[in-house]
Amino acid sequence: MSNICVIGTGYVGLVTGTCFADLGNQVVCLDVDQDRVEKLKQGVMPIYEPGLEELVSLNVRAGRLTFTTSYSEALKDAEVAFIAVGTPSGVDGEADLQYVRSAAETIADEVDHPIIVVNKSTVPVGTGDWVAEIIQKHRSGRPLDFCVVSNPEFLREGSAINDFMNPDRVVLGSTNRGAANQVAQLYISLRCPILITDLRTAEMIKYASNAFLATRISFINEIANICEEVGADVREVADGMGLDKRIGRAFLDAGLGWGGSCFPKDVKALAHMAVLHGTHPQLLQAVMEINRNQRRRAVVRLRRVLNTLSDKVIGVLGLSFKPNTDDIRDAPALEVIHLLQNEGARIQAYDPQAMEAASKVLTRIRLCENPYEVADGADALILATEWNEFKNLDFTRIYELMRHPVILDGRNLWDRNRLRKMGFTYFGVGRNGISNLPS
Ligand SMILES: NC(=O)c1ccc[n+]([C@@H]2O[C@H](COP(=O)([O-])OP(=O)(O)OC[C@H]3O[C@@H](n4cnc5c(N)ncnc54)[C@H](O)[C@@H]3O)[C@@H](O)[C@H]2O)c1
């Protein structure tokens, strides 16, 4: 059992803290957002993540998990402090480290006992050393027995608890092997491979992993676009490729492109880091460019089939960047909506969990109560996120409700033959065949 402090109670911090508590540790989760902490104290989750509310409640009741805004309280007994604050994109695509800096400075101010500081936030290579420097400088004459370990997080929103509890691997980087081993002990009961590297290598593993996954998606989207021109079906192409053990099927689903709180900012930050160090990240640039085009292609397709988008009513199903989360950061749906609105389209949309978040950032949009309200009077319907509840819609009802029965299935979710037989003009991504392309 260890005393752990987790700084930041977002998707990563809250899941990390809760899971460590569930593994029997004493955990204090800290956030500077008072409202968030107040809600957590009352058992109200600030985010939607399946299974989280129950696990938080269980561990709070067991006395292993508490929440605070007070650094001194959170760090008082902490042997290990995890930094899990946000690292959003800065103006030039670099990772904005202001929250990491602030967390490091406050640790330096508040701690007077030996401590291991663990960077769980995704941070540019070299940040571990930088955090150590910040803490040292900030102590000014009051030496502190501490060391920094990098422990990048690989969990996915929507299956975060399962991913944390059953990781493919845990990566730990440090200049201090003893500290890395001590952090490794926290994960030992998960019985997964634990890779111990130097600090910079661990930091790079995170960026390289995310960039590679984004590359796979951009790759299959490029193949999808070629499939459309040559009359092949990208889903079957991906199945055929995926059966090759060297390739695998994961992250080979064509669609509206990758989004979310990680891939966009991490690929950008890695490219920025590369340029800063004098290399030319041409593959990463292409990966990002393909992704931007993928959204534009969807809009061009609709414009071609409807002749114009001006004053057309477009229904959008799904706003979160993927199913089972309320996270809309860099969601493909949002960009498609902006592009459609720029061409004068009127948008009505629905998402099972992301309506509150969407209402804060989207303007001139009608937020609906269910998929059928979205279809009502629509000239076209776009599926942007493949939530389970969209899998088996009543398409007879939808056909009757829509002004024009045009469907753009941005996730290749629905049975195109059935929908076409029902009279819909159906477009998927990369599986339309030459004869079905809009003229
Ligand atoms: N979201 C994911 O799926 C995911 C997966 C792997 C890695 N990551 C990385 O983990 C980090 C956190 O991501 P997230 O999605 O959980 O972020 P988030 O935006 O959901 O949460 C960050 C939290 O940190 C708090 N915070 C900011 N500054 C603080 C400070 N100085 N002290 C205490 N709290 C502070 C904020 O109030 C917020 O609640 C990022 O670097 C991200 O790239 C995220």
C-alpha cells in the first residue's frame, strides 16, 4: 500500500487515482478546479466514463480515495505524486506546459519529505528533466529528496478503467532506477509487461505510439479515397489486410478522420518538436493533411449530392470524438459542422452524452432530444460517431421524417444494401463504388 497524490482530475487523473485506490492504495486526488472537486466530493462525476462513478463511490466509501483543492493536504503524506494535468496545444502546435509547470512549482513549495514525482501527462521529450530543474530552482537553498519518473498513459476514453487495469504495458522512464522500480511496484499486481527506460525514451514512446495510431487511420483513409475511385470496398480491404499478423485489424477503420483530446495535439506537438530539432517530419505532416481533407471530403460529397448546402438542413448523429465518452475536443463532428455552417447549412444534432459539452462550443445549432428529431425535416443525415444506440435505428421512420433521404455514414456503420433498397441515397467512406459516386 502506498500513499499517492494525483494532480489533475480529468479523464486521466481521475481514472488513475480511482484505479490506484481500487488496488488498495491511499489516494488523494487534487484539482485546482473548485467546482469539479466539490462535485466529486458529492459523488457527481465531472466527466462521462463508463463504470467510473461506481468505482469512485466504492473507493470513497472504503476510505481509500479523497478529493481536495489543497496541495498541502494532498501532498502531506504522499510518497508518489502523479502529475496528470492537461497539456493542450500552444499557438504553434507545441505542447502548452503551463499546467505542468504550475504543478511542479507547487510540489516544490509544499513538500518537505522524500517524494517521487511522476509525469503522467503527455509531455515533450525533455520535460522530465525540465520538471526536475523547476523543482530544484524553486526550492532555492532548501534541498528536497526527490526524483522524476515519466509514466506515460495509454488509456482510451470510453474504456479507461479496463485499459488502466489491463494495460498492454506500463512504461517507466527515469535516470533513477530505484525510483522507477518503486513506481513499478504500484503496477505489479496488474501482471503486465513493465518497460523501464531512460526519461526521454519513455516520453518519446508515448508520442511515437499516438503518432503511429493516427498514421494507421490516415493511411486507411487514403486507401478509402482510392477505393472510392477504383470501385473497391475499404472495409473488406481492411479486413483482408488485418488478417495478416504483421498488420492486424485495429485502427484500420476509414471514416471522418481521427480527433479527440490526444491524437491531434500529440501529432502536432511531435511534428513541432521535430522541426525544433532540425528534422523534417514529412510523414507526420502528411498524416495531418490527410486528416484535414477527410472532413472536407464529407462536406464536398454532401454539396455535390444536394447541389448546394445553403439553407439545407443537415442532421448530425454523434458529437463526441468517439463513442462512450462526452469528450468533444477536436471531434470530427465539430469540424464537419463548422464547414457545413460556413456554406450556409442549418444543423440539428444529437449525442447520447456530449450535449452539454457541445452546447458550450457550438452556435447556430439545434440540439435535439433523439436521432428521430435529428432526422425530422433533414436534407441529409451524417453519422459522425458510432454510438451503440445508433446501430439499430428505425430507418423506415427516418425515411418518412427526412425531407431528402440522403445518408452519409461517416463510420461505415450501417447496412448500405438495405438502406439503398429502402430508397436512401447512401454514402459510406471508401465503399461507394464508381457507379455510386455522386455526379
Ligand atoms: N484523455 C485521454 O484519453 C488521455 C490519454 C492518455 C494521456 N492523456 C494525457 O494526460 C494528460 C491529462 O489529460 P486529460 O484528458 O485527463 O485532461 P483534462 O483536461 O481532462 O484534465 C486536466 C485536469 O487538470 C486540472 N489542472 C490543471 N492545472 C492544474 C494544477 N496546476 N493543479 C491541479 N490540477 C490542475 C484541470 O482543472 C483539469 O481538471 C494530458 O497530457 C493528456 O495528453 C490523456
